[in-house]
Amino acid sequence: MAPATYSRFIRFLQEELAISRDSIAIAQRRREQDPGPLPMILWQYGLVTLEQLDRIYDWLETV
């Protein structure tokens, strides 16, 4: 994901889904240790619901 798109993605998580910066930071740290898609890491660690995960992937399809 391009840096500009990644920034928009993080803003979407925070503003549209109300995911805290701390939750995003946890997922980003986990991603460094176990590379994978950030949305899936957020879901695996219980930081987003299945409904939010669907909304994330819907948003990613529009980018």
C-alpha cells in the first residue's frame, strides 16, 4: 500500500470505525513480528468486530 493510501487507511480506521491509536499501534507492532494484512491482525487480536472487518475490506476495494 502506498504511503498516502496507508495514511488515509489509518484515518479511516480512527475516524469512521473509532479504532483507537493504541489498538492500531498494537496491530502494527504485531505485524512487524508476524507479517500479514493489518485488517486481519486487528481482527485476530479482537481489536475490530467482524462487521468492522467487512467495512475495512469494503473501503479497501474502493481505493
